[in-house]
Amino acid sequence: MIDPQLNYKKRVVIFLLIIIMIVPVLFLGYEYYSNWKVKQENLQKIGYFQFSYNDGVVESIVLNRDNTIAYVAVLRDGIYALDVTNPLKPKILATFKEFKTVSDIVLSPDENVLYVSGDGFVFSLDLSNKKRMLLLDRFYTLKNRAVYHSFKTMRLETHGILYSTIYKRDSIALSNDGKRLYVAGANGAYILDVEGKSLKELYHFSDKSYYAVAELDSKTLLLVSAGSYYVHSKGVLERVDISNILDPKVIETTSILHTLPYQIVFSNNRRRAYLGGGLEKSITVLAILKENSVHVVSEFKLKEYIYSLESSVDGKLLYVGNSKAFKIFDMSYLYAPKEVGMIKVDKKCDYICFSRLSHNKKDLYMGSIRGRMKIIHNFRYLKE
């Protein structure tokens, strides 16, 4: 007769052996599933969004801080607010189509107001209701429309199709505290007070045309002018003292030999700046020295027209959008920037007019001349 106690011990041993064999298998299976899930979540994926007007030109894209809402300016179509919580399937939250000739857009620090440059004027939109954009105010920057149209209109031929687009759009920028709006355009440059809901003129630089504007700090403004009203003039960078905002003074001018940019992008520490965009194929690299003196370090040429510029936080990477590709440059060596990555266009989105990376650099938005936007989720780039 078998001892019951011994039989019980055998069963316990067998059970423990089974547990010992199963646990590693379950652990390995869980690890495999977890790794597979992470890989699936991190796979680069591509989506597309078609705006209502097929021949609209995506002129500008800005995102809120948590990358859930994208505001898009589409020339000949208006302003869109898109829910991009799932960036591959954007959903329309609101549209504003009262003014359809739109180009540059900037978002206020509290994300409740969107400022837009239009056809000879700038206007502001109330975003407090995320499902409805309401006009707050409008400010006319243009006095001579004949000068404006002769100066700003060009014909762009691409893939055998003739398009009309803005050559030199009004560029706008907010002060770092969000209390002033700067406008650079064919009729000069404006400083506007935007603390309230209205746009009030504080000062007008009326002696020439301006291409780009950006605030370096609360006392210093950078402006790029053409030097005259002629399109083919070379650029002049002006450093302006705005300590007295009602009486700003140009304290330094620097010649920019090969570019007339409409964008000025700073590194996070404001000690480096990049100038580019417009009907140009070159980028100017600036070093901002002590006392905010500006020094041109280098200028490098690309093969395509530049439509968008962004800098990494440390300023060592420069993201450049042009008509044929989105390129990444290593700017560690300012005199010899190195191209380290590129995303080419495809047939569904074949002529890129503006590119924007999300704040976490995870999603890339690329807008085309055909009223279409391409979204690359989990953005990766490879040097080809």
C-alpha cells in the first residue's frame, strides 16, 4: 500500500516543476509581446488629409503645446483647426473662411488667439471655443495696393501646371511675452499692441519693404529689409533697439549677400539664428554675440527654394522644408553644415510648400500646393 503522504509529496513536486517550466515561457511570451507592441507603436506610419479646395496652397502650420490641435493656413481656402490627437486621421474642429487669402499664422502663448496675415492686412481669431473661430479684429498694413500686387505676385510652374502663389507674403511674429505683434511686408514693418482684443499700431517703419521680423529679446528686434522696393535687391539685416517701443532706433545693419528671407529662427539660447525662405535657395547663419551684436557666420546654398525652417532646442540641427524634400542638417560646424537626413515627396503630395514638426519631434506635417497635407507619424529620417 502506497503511503498517502508520499503520494501527496509527489504531486506537489510535479506541480512545482510544471510551474517552474511554465513561468519562464510566460515571461518570454510577455517580453516578446511587449517588444512587438512597442515596435508596432513606434513604426513610422503615413497618412494624408485633403482640404476642401483642391488647388489651395498650404502656407503655414502651427501646433498647440500638447500637439493635439493643428492650425493650418490654406491659401484660397482659409484657416483650419484640426484635431490631430490621432495624427494619421485629422478631424476638422473649426474653419474660418471669411478671408481666404491667408499666409503666415502665429499662436498666442495662452493658445486662445491666432494671428493671421491676409491680403494686405492682419487679423486675429478667438480660439477660446475650440469648435468655432471668431474674428476679433483686423488691421490694414497696406496703403498702396498697386505696389503690393506688383511686388508680391509671381507665377510658379511645376510639373507642367501653372500656379499663382504669394511670392513675398507678410511675415508676422509675436513678442516673447505675447503682448506685441510684429509685421513685415511690402508697405514696411509694424509694431502692434495686442494686449487687449484689438490690434493697435504702436510704430510703423515706413521707409522700405521688409521681409522678415523676429524679437531677439524685450529690447531688441531683428528686421530684414530689401533696401528698396525692388524685388532683386539683396537683404539687409537691421538690429533695432525697442527699449522705447514708441520710438525704436536702428542701431546696427548687416548685409546679407545671397538671401532675402521671410523667416528668422533662433536656437533655444538665442545665441544663434538662421535666416531663409522666400524666392531664395540659400540659408544665412548668424552668431548673436554679447550685447546682442549680430555677426554673419556663413551662408550655404541648396538646390531648391526654401519654404520652412525649424531649429532643434540646442540649435545643432536645422530642419529645412523645400518643394522636393524635408531635410535635416547638422549645424555643429557652422561653416560646413552637413546633411544628415531627408524625407522625399511622393506622388500623393508632390510639391511641398510648408513643413512643420510637432513639438516632441515625433510627427511631421507637410503641406502641398494641391490642398493636401501629408502626415508622417513616428517621424524617422535616413540619409539617402
